[in-house]
Amino acid sequence: MPGLKTKIKEYRARADMKQEDLARKVGVRRETIVHLEAGRYNPSLKLAHDIARVFGVSIEEIFRFE
């Protein structure tokens, strides 16, 4: 199904980070991270930027449209 694909879970695993940890770092609830990873929620540009910054990569490294 076309839409936004994310590598958040992969990057979290590499960083040994829980969903709760990432949520706290970017100022959202853990449920938001759950929905992002499941592809049920499209982040705002600011949230996408904040998540990418946590992992030290570009937005395009974590998010892509297919």
C-alpha cells in the first residue's frame, strides 16, 4: 500500500532505545511513536525533523514515501 514508510524502529534498535525514550526526547506520547512505527500516523515536519535529529540523520534517512 502506498504511503509513508519509516525506519524509526530500526534506528531505535540500533540506539538501544525504547519507544518511551524516543517519545520523551521529541516531546510526544509513546503511543505516537507506536502509531508512527506502524504506519498509522504521518508526522508533522517538525516531529520528523526532531526524530531525525535524535538519530543524527536526515529526515529522508528515516521517512520516505512509496
